[in-house]
Amino acid sequence: MTSNTATVRKHARYGAATQQEFDGPLPQPFPREIGPRAMEYLAEVVDSGLTCDMVGRFEQAFAEAHGVTHCIATPGCTPALAVLAAAFGFEPGDEIVVSSVSDYGTVQGLISAGYIPVFADAAPGTINVNAETIEACISERTRAILVVHLTGLICDMDAINEVAARHGLVVYEDACQAVFGRYKGRYAGTLSTAGAFSFD
């Protein structure tokens, strides 16, 4: 017998169903249609024998779109943040102030390299950090501030950069949730020393 309807149900310890019954195809989180330009690019890659430079073209286009000189593609934001921390020359045991509201990927590379994430509280009435909540976390071991722009809301970067300058700290951005978000006419990810992005 073949059916799309799930009939086997398992129950958790307190009786909650762990599987919902369904009928038909599984829902998709967003449309999976590929447009004609994407198909043209795919054909170009396949026809080239996988030797065309799509990554380089993306890096150039993304940098130009953000009004910056450089863009280096990585598999995602988590490795980009880890690479940036290494490029800044941090040492194991150095502290990096970061938002307490974020994805684990924001701090995964820091922890793996032996850096210590210090979590700043969100500012009252918002989900983002601000200069005051960051400054309260700064110690003699602090080397950087990793700003996370959550849900497209850009942090007050002028005040954060001012605090960093006063303490001699590097500022960089996790702009995964704010791609092409603007702050005073500039894009998220370009408001500090460097920014990291993701499209997933």
C-alpha cells in the first residue's frame, strides 16, 4: 500500500505527537523556481567545464554594489567571521564583545580559535546592542566588538565606533540579517573595519 498520508505516530513522554499527519507534498520554505538568468549562468558553468570564474564575478559585483574595494567569498558567514578574527591577529584568550541575541554561528569560529566571546545585553526596547551595553563589557583583555545587525535593524554604528576608538578596539559586523540594509546612507557591513554576510 502506498500513501502520502503519515499514519504512524510516536508520542513523546508526556503524550505530545512528534509527527503531524500530512497529505500531499511537503511544504517548501520559499519558492524553488529558478529564473532564466540563473539557468543561463548554470549553463555557462557547465559548458565551461567548470572553469569559468563565477566566484570572482560575484566578489566584484558584490563589492561594487556595496561601494567597497574588496569582497572575499566564503562558504557562509560563520567561516567569514572566523577568517576575519584570524586576520585581525587576535590571540587565544582575547575577548570579543558580541551580541547576546544571535545565532551560534556568530561565535562558533571565535570559540574554536580560543577567543572568548563576551555577551553584551540588548539595549532596552530593542534586540540589538548599543554603545552603552557594549562599553559595560569592555575589559583589559577586550580586542574587538563584533556587531550583529538583527532582523534588518542596523545598530547605532557611530556611537559604537566612537566607543571602539576610545578603547583602541577593532569593530566588525555580522550583517547576515541586514544585507543591503542602510545606516545614514551606507550599507550594513561597510560601517566598520569589515563585514560578513550570508544568503541562507
